[in-house]
Amino acid sequence: MQLWRLYRAAHGPGLDGVGGFHAAGRWHPLGGWVVYFGASAAIVVLEKLAHINPDVLPRDLVLGRFEADVSLEELAPPFDTHDIAKTRSYGAAFLESQRSCVLRVPSMVLPEEFNLVFNPQHPDAGKIRSVSRRHFSFDQRLL
């Protein structure tokens, strides 16, 4: 499976999941080990635009592609992804259960695309590897 991530060079790819202790996300409450990836390069770019102030974009962004041969769980439809309490509860249960290493969920930015919720505490988490990375800057027409 391919996983994409847009991250700051100063902080590295963040595969340890410590970011979940600094902020809650759609699929986890504050205080949990988690890493968010996208299933495509395009969705990680759109997600970053949706979650950051364009006036203070970091200049050290890196677009990374990763591969992992790990278990994948798909969110079973129908599921109300707009109810953040419900998504956080579902994600927390997924992470705690360790039944799969990755949960595939629709993006709120573009529901036809997918985000990947990676459990860095899963026994197979060490199977992820970096395949490529490059400096990334946003095309000014998007800002």
C-alpha cells in the first residue's frame, strides 16, 4: 500500500505518532498515538491547504511517499463522517483494538479521496518505509 504525507523537514515525517498528543483530529481524540496519511499526493496537498493559514505556510515542506505491507480496515458505509464525536470515538476504538494497522476513511475535503489513519503502536507499524521525498511548495495560484 502507498501512503503519502506532507510534513515539515524541521520535524521529520512524524511516524512515531506523537502529534496526536498535541492536537485532536477527525479520527482521534487528543492524547493518542496516530499518524495521518493520504492515499494520494493530491489529497495530502488539499488537506494541508484546508488545515493551515496560507499566510504562514512553512517553507520547509516535504512531500513523502511511503510503502507498507500492513493490514487495512475500511470504514463500513453508511457512516456519518460529519459527526466529529462519532468519528473520534470510532477512531479511538480502532487505534485501541489494534485489529488493523491502517484505517481507510473518506476525506472531508474531497469525499471521493481517502485519508489513511495509521496506528504507530500496531505490531506491524515497523513495516512502513520511505520510498521517496522531495521539497514541496504550493503553486501560488492555489493560495
